Amino acid sequence: MCETDHGVDRRTLLRGAAAGAVVPGGAAVGLGGALAVGAPAHASGFYNPFTAYPISDGWQAHLDRGSLGGIDYVMSVGTRLPACGGGTIQNIPYNGTGGHTVTIYHPNGYRTQYMHLSAFSLSNGASVGAGGIVGLPVARPVRPVPAPPPARTCTGT
């Protein structure tokens, strides 16, 4: 388990329905759908608005396939994807197998990613608050992946 200098480990951050992404036949993002869908799971200023959505693929399954950890949620195509916390937006138009990706740099040193998007909602450098819409998913996995602060390596579970 990796605990950051902020005292929040990955398991705590993802507790509830985990953090993750959106998936098949619909799509949404991991740590970051519609806010009215379910009660969010809170951890150190973050929340998970996807707790009511089924998980189609977990963190370890991604690692077992050699990709970075992430959690995929099943939701309808076109579901609006809210930020799990406030921060600054960086859009990556094509991120290899991640497709269109939004990274949110949070003031506490964390960053979250929303992958496999069909559209960006905000411009590079824009500020977003918790719950602000960052993009729309496509009909395959979308993952907001919590990442440790720069220069901090996490291993294990």
C-alpha cells in the first residue's frame, strides 16, 4: 500500500466503489457520470461519483495485463464525467491506448486521469471544481486514474 505525504493511500482514495473509469456500452470515468447517480465516497477532498455504477474491470486486472492500474465503470455513452476534485486541466488529444485523456492536477499533489474520451469539456489550463464536467466517454473503458504526487513511486497494494 502506498501512502502519500498527504496521508491518503490508494485504497482509502478508491474505497467505496473504487476510483476509476467508465466502460462498455456506455462509458464513464474512474475517479471521476452524473453526480445524482449515487452517494459519493469521500477521501481527502476527493469524491467518487460512480459508486452506483457497476465495475467492469478492477485495478489489479489492469496491472496483470501490464497496464497502469485503473478501474472501469459501466455507464451509458454520453454520460457527463465530473471531476472528482478541483484542479487544473491538461488535455491530451491522443494518448496512445488511452485515447483522448484529461489529466487534472490537484493542489494537494495528486492528479487524476479520465481516459478514452470522445470530447473534452474544458480548455488546457482551465480550472475545474469538484463536480465540474471534464468530458464525455466513448463506448469503451474510461479511466480517471489516481496518480501519486510527482517523484513519489507507489508499489504493491
